[in-house]
Amino acid sequence: MTINQLILFSVIFSSCAIIKAQDADFPEPYDWENPASSLELSKDLAEVSGLSNIPNSPYLYAVQDEEGILYLLDRETGRTVQQIPFWKEGDYEGIELINDDVYVVKSTGTVYRVTAAGTTEQQVEKYNGFLGSDNDVEGLGYDPNRGQLLLACKAEPGENIDPNRFKAIYGFDLASQSFIQEPLLLLDRNAVDAYLRVCKPGKYHSKLCDIFSPDKEDFDLTPAAMAVHPITGHYYLTSAKGNLLLIIDDNGNILHIDKLPKELHRQPEGLCFDEQGNLYISNEQKKDNPPVIHYYPYDPNRG
């Protein structure tokens, strides 16, 4: 590493939070083995890749990773109520409704803002930033305390950041409608190792230790979906490799890591909460298993 690279590396680390491990006797508020309901989706959503809550409404928004279409879904049945084209074909990975605007992110990091969606007044603005296909943005969340969209990268974490140690989450500032170049959070492989050493061993502890074995060259964390809990402010993140779910607090501490049951979550790609903290997780179609949304009621006293 050159002197200039070392300086840049230090600047990055001083301006973002590196996720740390925390003793994790964490009262997990969801029963992953037993969703309250499971909603089968239409074949159009075989590649469902993102979910968003629509407050005070019987509907959810969804996108899939092939067509530039917003899907309005009945949250009780999973039925598609309306399809709203907004752009051409592309690899769309996440969706967030913020006030009256719908934001969609593509894997290349491009953000689309759809105003007056589904009406004759609909307009779309496109924002290109410094992220690209090498970063492979898969998760999109919204942090109201920061006033930012959160973009979770599945692949390269950024220039001069070690991809074998870190995964990155970047911010898109809604006030200025601009990307923030320094990562908001860096998910640290060392923090995962530390978490597994101090957490209370559970059903999947040995499997988690295998997934994140220090003997592996790669950091086997591949963010696929992201959402911010409306009550606790915790960040929820799924990982495609290992079928994992991570819970992180707003200070960047790992609170919990768990494996989602494979028989339920064949490929968890979308994640959203309603106002009461109830959780929806969407899964892509796998072989003969249709795309599905699993619904989990929020129970803060469960743990």
C-alpha cells in the first residue's frame, strides 16, 4: 500500500462506523421458524428482489430484478393489485417508499426517484453516483434519523478497502439528492469473529462458525436486503450466503446473527417493516417453489 493509499484508508476509517461485536444475549423479537402467514406471489414476481411498506394502507410495494415495474401487492394475500412501469429492463434490487416518493436502486448503484407513481403525473428522476457494477448494490433501506437511503454492497466495498475483510453500506442523502462517498458503515469480518466468540451458542452456532471460518480467504457475507426497524432503529440485513440475518444497532454493534430456515427462506431478497414493527421477508422462486412473502409479528417480549 502506498503512502497516499494509507492516508485515504485512514480518512475512510475516521469518517464512518466500523461494525463491532457486542455481547449478544439479544432478545430476538421474531420467531423465524413460525411465520404467522405466508403469501404466494404471482409468477411475474419469480425474481422478487425488494419490498417496501406503504403506511396506513393494505398494500406493499415490490420490485423484481428484471423489469422496471413497481408491483402493488395486497399485504393479506400477496395478490398483485397493480403494475406500474417506471423504467426499462434492468437489475433492480431494492425499493423504499418515503413520504409520497418511491425510490428504487439498481445493482449498479443507480437510484431512481418515482413521484406520483401510477398516476398521469408520474415522473422519474435518475441519480448516478460513484458506485458501479463491481459494488453490486443489493440492499436498500431508509434511516429516517439520518435522512438517508442505505445502500448495501454485496461485492466490492470500495476503493482501497479490503474486500476479504469488509462489506460496505453507503448513504444517499435525501435533502441534497446526492451520494455520500465515504461508507456509512463497514461490516468488519473481525467483528463477526468476535461476536461468535462472545455470543450465547444457539442452534446454528457451529454452522455460523463454519461460514465465517478464519481459514477461509473470502468474507462470506453477501448482503441481499436491508431495512431499518421503525421502533428500535436497528438495522436488519439478510445475507444470501448462509441464509443469514444480521441485526445491528445504530452505533454499529452486531446484536445478533441467525440463520433463516432454508425450508422457508430459499432465497430471501426483500425485507420491510410496517409501522408496528411487523416484518415481511420476500423470497424468489426456487425450482417448483413459488415466490413467497413470509410475515412475522413483532414481539419485543419474546426473548
